Amino acid sequence: GLAYKYNQSNSALYGLAFGVTNAAGISGDIVDIVTSGKCTAMGGLISGSMYYALDNGLVSNTPPISGTFQPLGIAENATDLIVNLEKPYIRT
């Protein structure tokens, strides 16, 4: 199947996030998707912090101040994210 980057502004995709890629990729690449458990392809994470999906395919430990946001999981250390997708939230 196909996977797409998270898109905060597309309300039709609300609640459809199902995982985090375990490697960077571009359109057409084959990538592994971690749906739960340890994603080891990260870098610069702060241990113990919750991370959220950003529109550009990156993650941040700061949720957006408005719109929908998708929690992804908690950093175990600087490179590993324990993926545990929660329901997305909407801030107005």
C-alpha cells in the first residue's frame, strides 16, 4: 500500500495516522512503518518527551498551538521513539 506524510490541514485525513517510518524516504521509496513499539531511525530526541507529527514529515516535542495534532509516542533516548499513536486532537 501507500503511505503519506501527516497533513494537519486536511480534515479528511483526521484520525488516519497509523505509524512512523523507520527511515527517511521520498515519493516512490519502500520504507518500513512502525505501528507500535520502537522506531530507531530518529535523532535529536529528548528522552521522556512526547512527540507529535508535523506537516513536513518531521516530529516535534511541541504540539501545534492550533488545528489538529497527532501524538506519536515518547522518546526513550536521543534516537529511539516508542511509538504509541493516540487519537488526534483539535485545538481551536
